[in-house]
Amino acid sequence: MTQGIRKGLRQSTQRSWAIRITTHQATLPASRTILKRTITKVLNHRAFAALPDQLNEVSVLFTNDKTIHQLNLDYRGKDKPTDVLSFPQDEILAKAVHSPSLGDLVISVQTARRQAREFGVSYRNEIERLLIHGLLHLAGYDHEKVSAKKAQQMRRAERSILATL
């Protein structure tokens, strides 16, 4: 998928996305319509063009620090809350069961509010940044366990997408 991602940076795509938005002990940071429009715009950016055509579904859960803390501990072994977690659909499993899911995102609205204040940006801008970051992870981008060049590729994609919103 990595070579496809590089190729995707030069292409653009417009596909219809099924987006499921849910909450758990949190309120939505915007209306479902606005969130779905934002997510669709992000996913139709050229950074996602190399995704297989079968992938056209994503889910996003907005929750609190307590819930994301437990998920971060359970799945990453990190005993603290975080801002966004990405759970990509396993590519082999997706093909085997013909799943259209790109994966699932979990965003802590409490952490997003704190970070917005810390970074001096609006809450909406911070939510957009977290959506972009998490969706890029679902598409195979990384910045942690990769070369500096690959990490830079993700940062460039984030900046490019942010500029379109």
C-alpha cells in the first residue's frame, strides 16, 4: 500500500463514502452533516486516491478522556488518554470478507478542547486536524515507526489537506 500512497499523492479521486458517526459520553463537536461533509472532503483528497475502490466506509467515535484512555491502554499499552486513535481495517481480512471499511477512528473531545486552547486554535480546527491525522493513519500513513522521509510525507499530506478545509 505504501507505493500506492505515493502514487496517490499525484492523483485525485471522488468517491461516495459511508460515514458512521457515534458518541460515547461526549457531545458531537459539530452537526453530523458538517462532520460528514468534512470527512468526505478529507477522504476525497488526492492523499487517499490510492485506496482500493472497495473501501468506501469509515466510522468515527467521539468520546471522553476516560474511554480513550482505556482504549489506549488496551490496544497500545499506553496508560494515558490521547487525542485520536486509528484502527485500520486489516487489508487481508478486508479482502477475505469483502469489507468496505477503511477502519475506525476514536477522538477524545476533552483532549481536543484542551489542545485547541494550548495550540491557540479553534475547537473546530483541532477536530479537523485530528480527523485528518487519524484518517491518514487509516490509509497507511505513519509518523512514528517509519523513516524521517515517510514521517515527512504524512506531515506534508496533513498540511495539504488542512489547506483545503
